[in-house]
Amino acid sequence: MAESRRVAVIGAGPSGLVTARELQREGHRVVVFEKSNQLGGLWDYNPQVETDLLSLDPNREIIHSSLYKSLRTNLPRQLMSFSDYSFDCAENGNQLNFPEHEEVLKFLNEFAKDFAINELIRFNTEVVRVAPVDFGENRWIVESKWEELSSEEVFDSVVICNGHYTVPRVANIPGIKIWPGKQIHSHNYRLPEPFKDQTVVVIGDGPISKLDNYENLWNHSKIDHVNESGEVTFLDGSSIHADIILYCTGYKYDFPFLETNGIVSVDDEGRAVGPLYKHVFPPKLSPCLSFVGIPSQGIIFLGSELQAKWIARVLSGKVLLPSEEEMLADVEDHNRQLEEADIPKRHTHRLHPHVMEYMDWIAAQMGMPSLDAGLKEMYWSIYKCAREVGYAKYRDLWVFDNLAKLSL
């Protein structure tokens, strides 16, 4: 007989919502903790920005979402769907292959309504501590805060789905303390108008690797230093007087509420969480503690759904994990492969270019078929086209009717 557990899910973004659904399908009793008054996580657009535009002040009011107003997805709606719940942009009144963020939030709200997930969510409730009741006992204390009230509850398992696009990483630039210009992290970018007629130095080109589409955009080498006159000098010796430095330098993994006595930790720069077996289970604390949505550069919605299915079935006893020693050995092997390939630690959880192998592997653990071949072809076609023409233009080259048939 399948085991039913009381499970806490932290976060009501896409990962938390699909995790709650899969846990409920397996007969588990689920409580979802969400500190805002709205589900959607990152996709809940907030026009406000933080008072500290670099998000370094520990006393600032933290804004969770990093969305800018004009954002559209970089994956088509077919790859923004869950396996049995499609993203149909036509219902939102247009035929955009790559939906706007408002449509994604609408899709998530409809998903939560159709699967009665709203009833499981405690809104405006912040989790402030997650800790084992007693090491070896496999139960967890979850302390939460609602307005001025605090409470502690005991759960059989905890699944952490709080996302990783909220706490910025900022580059360390020689001379920056005396540089007179404005500094902002992309986390606090919303509209282009404040940057009009300004000279902006953007650090990081992750989503815009091809820059030859604009006459007012130039590629430079890494910054060497800045000075009090406003000059920014690059490693190649060139320099420019800039008004603004915009840090597009990524985000940190952050779990300020999690207490595991060092068993699970985030490295000093927030680049990697470990040890995690297949980016999901801490070997020593599995299966009662798990994470959904840690990987980057993949098919995030479908990937989170597969992770959630795996967790739900492991908790019900239908699927078994390897031993603690075997899982730790797998983590060590993964890290060793990254090191031998000279892959930076910040890419510890990057799935690309092994997205499909990872998803197919998880599916196989549950006896499920591999990801649909058409979706795989679509993913690789999009990736190839984006590299060839640049991320700024590839979404507009295709029309709805021929996207699924595209072959580059």
C-alpha cells in the first residue's frame, strides 16, 4: 500500500504548483507556503524595484520577481506547457509563439484553479525556519510567519521550490567604490526609459551572445577597472565614459530558512547547492528533504514536473532511491566531470547540453516514456536558430503555423 505523508511545499511558483499537484495525486497531504499574496513566483510581475538597486543592503525590502515589463518567454508555448496541461496562447487573444509574462501568469492561475491547488496554499505566509525535528528521525519543523503571528508545525517531508532568480550576484570591479555613476542589477530593471540617452555598460551577455543587430550596441572585453572621473577601462586597454553600469551577472541560490547543520550548503558565492543527487535529493536527508527547480538552462516547466513526479512517487514508496553512499558517489562523479571539463562552478546545475538525457533519465526511474521526439526537435531547432541570428531576433522570425515544422 502506498504511503501517505504530510508534506510542506515552500513556494507557489511554477515548481511549487506542479509539485503540489503531483504530491496530491500520489495521495500525500500538502501545505504550500507562499510569502506573497499571489501565486506565480517569478512570473508575478512587480513594477516596483528595491530601494538598493544592487540589492546588497540586508535591510532592504526584497522584491521577489526579476521580470521587466516587456519580457516574453525565450521558449515557445509548447515548451512552456506541462505534460497534460497545454499552454494555449489563443485563449489569451493572440497567436504569440513566445508568450508575454502576463500570459504565463494567467496560465499558472488557470492550472492552479483546475487542479484545486489554491486550496492548499497559505498566502502571505513566510517560512522562516526549516529544520529536522531530530537528525535520524526523518521529520521536519517548519516555522512560518503570517502578519505578526508565528507558528511551528511538524511535517514528514519538505520540498523546497523557492526559485533562484531573486538574490543577485554582483561583479567585483576595481575602483567601483569611487566611481561616480549609477549602478543597477538587472533584478531591478523594469523599463528602458530611464536609460534613454545614457551610456550604459552592461556586464554579462548570457542571453545576447550575438550583438550585430544594433548600431548602438558594442561588445567589449572584461572590465579592468573604473575611476572617479567616470571612466570604465577594459582589459584590451580601451575605455569609455559611462553613466550607468548594469550588472547582468546572474543570481545566487539562497535558502536563508534552511537549517541542516551543514549537511546541505550553498557555496560562498551562491553558485551551487550541494550535495544534491540529480539536483533533487540531498543523499543524507533524502527522501524527506528535496528540491524542485534547481537546474538552469533547460525546459523548466516540464523538468520541474518530472522532478515533482519523482519525489511524489519516492515518498509514496513506489520508487526507490539508491543508497546514501551511491548517491554521494554520483554527486562526486558529476562534480569531477565538471572540473575535468574546466566548467565553472556556477554551471554546476546547468542542464544544457544534456537537457534531454536528464529528463529522460528521471522519466525512466518511474517507467515513463522519454520526452516526445517533436518537443526535443523543437528545443534544438530553437537553440540553433538563436545562436545563428541572435536572441534578440529569433522569436520574430517564425510564425505560429510553421513553428512545429521548423527544421534548421
